Amino acid sequence: MLNFESSKQAFPAGFSYHNDGSERCWGWATFIMPFTEQATLYDQLDPENRKLHDVCVSSATAADRAALQTPIAGYRCPSDTTGALNNLQSFGPSAPFQIATANFVGSSGDQWKSGTDSAFPNGYPAPYKDFDVGGLMFGVVDNRATPSGRGPLGVKVKDITDGLSKTLLTGERCGRTSTGDRAAVWAGVGRAGDFGPNGTTRTLGRPAFIQNGDYVNRPDTENASKGFSSMHPGGAQYGYTDGSVRFLSDNISATNRRAIANRSDGRTYEVD
């Protein structure tokens, strides 16, 4: 992430939007591949010229299918038990095949906005472009990068006014069927216009949701696997925008998680 920022003077966007936001789109973990010794796979996927929507199809070539199913150790937590291919959640509507699992998702920011109890008080903003609730990761149209498609550019360092060491960048999500956690994928989102489990949350997490919550036995089961979770007892690991990694206890309140998920609202929380 930091190498990407150093090269492009901005962090990667959480994912890219194409057209009206209804197509499968590449995510941040794909954009940083050239900076994680995965340049060969990046070139094979060719996200600068091809849409994920056009690669993850039933008619995909054997090479494209194998590329999307490539396990990447750096995107996995060794304690997670999810298989190499994520079969815990459909990758968008009518997914043609399973793709590689990941355990790290980007922080989409503060779930609530302007004092309301919903991140989307007026419904999904059509056409779903550049909707930002203060996090480090959200979707942007890919003409924000130069040239277009080369890893859409997101937040700049100057915009993280709460401080790099006080703002979340990424966090863990495990695959645990007993609580409804479905891990993630590194490729991107299943459907850009879908903020549910088979859409943007395939690559992003929402810190306001209960960490390691049991969404199987809660009334709001539709919120399963939208937040962060891990197989580590008592909490989960998070990456901050200064490159540090910290363990956040399950006992930290949603209010405090939201404070460190928003980059510029003046609220912070120091982890012991």
C-alpha cells in the first residue's frame, strides 16, 4: 500500500467503477499487485485494459480462470481455515466459478454519515460513484488514474488529517460458518452496485459492524460478513495507514472503531 502511494501520490481506491456501477470491478488488492511481487499475475489479468466483469465469466479462458483462482499467501491469514477458493459466498449474481480467497479487506470508513443511522440516508447514490463516508477505501471511477484503469487513485496523504497512525487502512475477515463470516476475495467486488455480502464487501469491511459478531444467531443475519473478524482469540489484526499493524480487541466499542475508521473527522482512539 505504501509503495503504491509513494509511486502514485495516493492510496489505491477500494475498487473501481465502470459505467453505471453494475459490473464486477477490480479491487485494491489487485491494484497493488505490481508492488507485492505479483507483477506477472497483474499483467496476465490486465486490469488496465480489461474489466473484471469481462474476465470472470462462464466463457473465461483456462488461463483467466486459473489467474483468478491463484492463491496468494500474502492475502491470507495462516490461522484461517477457508479453502483456497472461497465457496462461502457467491461472487456476485450467477458467479460462473469460485475465485481465490483473501482474508484482508479495506476499511470503508464510518458507516454513519451526517448524524443519520445509515450510510446511505437517501438510498444508493446513482450511479454509485465516489461515495465516501470518510474511510481510506471506497469506490472511484477509474478515469481518476492516469492512464485510465491503472489502479484507480483514492485518498491522498494530505487528506488523512486525523493522522496516519490513527486511521485504519485494512483489517481481517475470516471464514467461519458458525458466525456467518465468509472471508473475502482479492480480485475485487462481485457487483459494484451491491453493498451487501456478494458485492463491495467481498473486498471492503465496515468497521461499525460488530467485530467477530455472531450473525447467524442475530436478527440481522443479512449483515453477516460485512465487518471484520478473525480466528484469533479476542480480536483481530488491523493495518493502519502508517504501515503499522495492531490488534483490536472485541471489547472496543463500535463508536471507537468508527473513530479510527474515519480519516478526517477529528475523532481518534488510541489502542493500548
